Amino acid sequence: MKVGLLSDVHANLPALEAVLEDMPAVDTVVCAGDVVGYNPWPGECLARVREVAAATVRGNHDRTVETPERYRANRMAEAGLEHAKRELSAEGLEWLRDLPRATWFGDGRYHLVHSHPAPEREDAYVYPEEFPALDRHLEELAGEEDAVDLDGLVLGHTHVQGARSVDGRLVVNPGSVGQPRDGDPDAAYAVLDADAGEVDLRRVAYDVDRVAEAVEREGLPERTATRLYRGE
């Protein structure tokens, strides 16, 4: 089974379009959350993710789109959520509210979550170099009722692409489609071979100028666009 892995789309339609066009043939697609936030196309990205992804979990921006003031200390995040709250339909907002914190795919062999897999550590960042510290949590996941035989974990949130084997289980962050922060401005995603336990971490260029023009047109913070050119 080949699975396309998306995460942190953040309302960046040109990046999402480029990823979906570049993605090789897969059996299914899953999304590790943060469909909205920051960028100008929340409704379009939500509709496209709903169309292509068999499973999506909620990210922190998805969860707080109706309370953007919670990000008052981060004007880029707050402005992006204010924009999303205005732009999204009632149905779109309801879809975001109903997203699960975590789910399973690949016949119960892979766990999908946005940030840290432990519920009490929701929103905690786990960078690729910290994946080995998830060993205890992987064992706990393997014992859950919905787990068949845990082969791996897919998460996002850091916007930093990476993969590592931890005690024989694959941990993957496909990176951010819409706002990479690992120094590479190209949109990030991954393709998982769920049977072989192997992953192809992929990047694709997209039209950042189109995003910058839309950011200016919608009155979003200038840095929302300028950071995209540097992958930061």
C-alpha cells in the first residue's frame, strides 16, 4: 500500500496544487493536520484536502480557527486564523471541529497525529532529532485497542521534514506543504510504502510569488509571505 502523506498545508493553495500534481500514484492520502492558518486560501485548501484525503487529524490551527485571539502573541498566526474564520463556510468550520485528534490508517498499523502522540502533550513539538525519545509512546500506541501491529507513526506540527526508525518502527514527519521551516522553501510531502515500512521524503517547487501577491491583497502580514521564500 502506497500512502501520500500531507501535513501543515496552512491554506497555501499553490503549494498544495504543486504537491498533488507531483505526487506519484498512491492508494490513499492522509493529512496530519493544520489545513488552515497563515495563508490566503483556507476554503479552497479545506475542500481539496477533503476531496483527496481518506483521513485527516486536527492541528492546532484547525482547532483554534474560531478563537484566533488565542494567538494574539503571534500576529501572523492570529491574522491567518481571523481570515480563515471569515472565509470558511459553516460547513467547513463544522468539519474542522469534528476532526479527530488522532487516528489509524494502513489497516491499523500506522498512527496519525498532528503533534506529540501523547494526549496530555498535545501541541508539543517533536523534531526529527527527537524521534528516538518517542520509544515509550510507541510502545503505548502498540498496546491500544485499534492497533493491529504498530509499524509506524506519522506526525507534523514542526514543519521540519524527517524520518527515522525507532526500535524497528518508522516515525515520519512529511514536512509542511504550505510553510516549510527547514531552510528549504519547496513544498514538502512524503510517500509511504506501508507494507515495506519505507518512506520517500519529497519536495516540489511552487509559485511563491502568487502567494505573496494574495497575502498583500488580503491584508495579511507581510512576513507571512517573505518567510516562504526562505523556508523559515
